[in-house]
Amino acid sequence: MGLHKNYFKVGQNASNQLFGLPPSPGGPTPLSMLISQGAKFNSNRIAVIIFGIVTLIAGVILSSVPWLNIFIMKNLRLWNGTISFHYWQRPGVTRLTKVYIFNVTNPEGFLAGEKPKLVEVGPFVYREDMEKVNIKFHDNYTVTYQHKKILQFVPELSVDKNLRITTPNIPLLTISTQSKYLSYLVSKAISIVLTATKYKPFISLTADELVFGYDDTLVSLAHRFYPRNRRPMEKMGLLNGRNGTLTEYATMHTGHTGMEKFGYFDKLNGLDHLPHWDGEPCRSIEASEGSFFPPRDITRKDTVYIYDKDLCRTLPLVYREPVEKDGIAADLYTLAEDAYGPPNENNTCFDHSEYKKYYGLQNISPCQYGAPVYISNPHFFQSDPQLLDAVEGLEPNEEQHKTYFKIQPKLGVPLEGQVRVQLNLLVEKAPNVMATKDFRDFVFPIMWLEEGVSDLTPPIRRWIYLATVFAPTALPILSYGMILTGAFAMIYIFVRAYKNFVFTDDPTTELLEMGRRSLRRGSHLIHNGQQRILHRDSYILLKANGTVATASDADVDTSVSNASPAGHATNNNHLLHNHNLLQSHHHLYIQPKDQSLLTEEDSPA
């Protein structure tokens, strides 16, 4: 009856806890229900509860706080010690510059009125080792630096750099073209000097001389007497001045004030504009040098800009489509179709008032010491058809001649990119200069080059893969997995505790039951001990007269256990007497009961 009342009481307490009612007076609390099992403290249950709570909280924190974006932004912003700084300061990527030169196979025929026949010779490949030096960070979250570039010829990827190529005489054609805008007397004086020095409109040079410079009398004179702001270098070379530490220093945004201008220039040589041009947006320097771009996932802009020192301008790159590079998501950008020349109104500030405008052709003479140099896509790709029709041997191809970048949209890091540009010389008829009197108005292709990166280094690629592919997938799985694991552990403990609370006696009853079980186990041990004592073998005792007396071990034990103090002395005397008998008798064999006592003489041989 008492046990029935106890079960009724426990069940009532469980229902009260389930429905939010206060517990019965003197009953177990929810805390004791969770951390104990009956009257015993359950350490395993406590460990599971702590594990479940910690795992659940960690999962909620991981899923609610954008830890990945915080980590990415911390290491993406350009600052001393970050991952992006090491990549930017010394990229370590294989950056190649490939040069293709147009060889004129019919110079005499061209002077006689034929179309120039051009044969592309190349590539002449140079490996560019680039490093940022003289780095200084500023309090306004910008950094100033200079480029250090070393170009090394790669013979295994190139044709023979000592191969001689026939190309237009750029200094001569530059002077003859500019003489058109000079007075007649000055023009005739130039003509006499050029004729006396036997200058020819075409010259034969090696690729290395054309790219990195050769001695020319006209260039040396210009270097000596031209104004400082228009003074050319001592040698004539299309890429002269690229080796070593460049004189130009740049200041760029680090991204701490926002990612909209991350990687863009703040100043160039201390100026916030390009001094070669008069109007906007030609003067703008808001462009990247190629290491970082504002991430499209943040800015939501489909156009980014890149600056090229040799082109003296920024180039617009337009988003085309999502692509993939080595398993990493990227955005494909290509050069805007109207980046060079009209009808784009933004390009009118690049025009030269004295030169004819062509679609796909842009003047860069202000930063080429006044030489009438124009840039276009290689082989006049996406240019005015008149330019292509005026020559023989050019074959535009989109895959080979387009400028493109594959930029990771979350980081703004280019995974692959190539800038491809062609240098052309604008030649105009100069009737007062005898050396070039047979030239006609013409845009002469000289060379085109490709520079960029095809692959990143394995460490940088792994970092980008972890940040943009692995972590965005693994982190949600980890966070929600921790939430489910923690929730399951807590539910499991509550269910087990509820079962024990409903179907187990209260601690007092369990203590009594534990006592009963202990008593039963003790009684059982006593009973088994008695059985073992009663069944022990009895032994034969030798009396003084030589007769044999038997007594069971149980009798001895009983007599001893029931003896009075006086009986203890009697038993002791009896045992001492028996001991003396055993001492006096020689070599007796004590056998079990019902067997005879044998002396040594009667024993079998």
C-alpha cells in the first residue's frame, strides 16, 4: 500500500513538472532530476549535459555571426602582416611578357605604293620578377610604394632573339610627321640633316634591340636638347626603362575605409590625376595596377578599371559572365568594345586635334615624348575595317587578341588575366622631307605584346580555394551539425531523466531497497559459508591409548564457537594433550575418516 502511494506521488510530481505546476512539497527538483539517478549523482549525465549545451551554443554562434566574412575582410585588407600584403608585396607568380613584332617583307614595294606585307615574328618571352619596394603605410589607410621589375629572356619559350627584323624607322618617321606642323625653313633644315646622315625609312634590328633599346642619333639629340618634361631616354626602345626600380611611385587604397576603392590608386607621383590629358575621365586614376580589384560581390558594379603605365591611361573592363578557374568561381571581364577611339564620348579627351580619328584606335603621343604612337587591339581586332584592309598579313582572332581578366568576386583577386595591346605608328606624308617623301598617310603596325598571369602560386590558390569554396560549404555544415548534436544530446538527457523520474522510486524508497539488497547479499554469503563448513572433510584424531576418534570440522567449530570462558581452558588442555601425543608418536600418517591408521613399519613398500 505504501509503495502504491509512493508511485502515485512520483507520477504526480512528474505531471506537475510536465505541465508547469509547482512540485509537490519535499519532492525532487528539476535540477536533481537531471543530474542524479535516484539517490546517486550521475557524472556521465552531467558530462553529456555540458557537452550538449556547449555544442549547441557554439553552433548557434557560428551560424549567426559571419565569422568567415570577418576573417576574409581582416586578411584581405592591405596591411602589414596580412595574407594579402604578402601576396601583393611579392606575388611570386609567373608573370610573362610576350612580344610579337611585325616584319615588313616588302619595304621597297611599300615605298613604291604597295600595301605593306607583314609577317608576325614571335613570341619573344620575358619572365617578369616583380616586387613592391619602399613601402610606406599612411594614417589615412593608403600605402605608397614603387615597382621593382626585372625582365629575363626565356629562350625555351621564345624564338631566337637575335633574329633580325625589318621595321619602320620610328625616330625618323616621328620627326618627319611632326615636321608637317613646322615652318618651311625648319622642315627643309630637317630634311637636309636626315639626308646627310643617310637615314632610311626602314631599318633592320634584332627583337632585343627593338624592345629594350638601341642607339640612335636623333634620340640622343632629343634627349640632350628637348625640354625636361618631353625629354626621351638616351636609347630608342619600345619597352625601354622597364628593368630595375621604376621612378614612378604610387599610392593606393588599402580597403580599410571601404571596398569600393580597394586596390585603386589614390595618387600617382603625388598627383590625383594623369597630367597627360586635359579632360575627364581621361585624367582619372581610379584604377588598379592589377593585383586587387574592388570585389563585385560587395560593390555590385559591372565595370572595373586597370592602369597601364605604358599606355598612360586606365582601361575599362566589363563583366561578361561567371566562369571557373581551377575549381574556383570567377567573373570574366573583357575590355570594353569602345575602349579605344570614338564613338565613345568618354574617349574624346584622348583625341589629337591634328590626327584623324579611327574606331578602335587611340592616341597616346602625350606620354610617348610626342611620337605619334597609337594603341589598338592586336591585329586591329574590334577596330575600323579600314585599318585592317590597308595591310596584308593580319588575322584578328578573339581568343588570341582580346584583353580579359578572371576575377574572384568575393576577394577581388585576379585568378588569370592578360592585357593585349598593339603599338602602331601614325605616318603622315611630309613632302618637305626627302627621306620620307614616298610615305603616305598610314597607320603602321609595329608590334603587339601580351602581359599577364596564367596561374597563381599553389599557396595562394589554396588560400583562395579555402576562403571561397571549402569554408562556405564546410562552415554551415559544421554549425548546423553542432546545433543538431547539442539539441539531440539535451533531448536524450531529458527523456532519460523523465523516464527515471516517472518509473523509479523516490530516493528514500530506493535507499531502503538498496539496504534490503545488501542484507540479502550478506545472508546469502553467510549461508554459503556455513554450507562450505558443514561439507568440509573430517579428520582422524589420535587418542593416547592408540584408538582413533573422529570429529567433523563442523563439530569442532561449533564447540569452539559455543564454548564458555571455562570451556576455553578445557579445550585448550585437550588440544595440548593431543599435540603431545602427536609429538611422541613417530611418523604417523593421518588418513581420512573410515580408513586405518598406519605406522611407518606397516606402510606399503
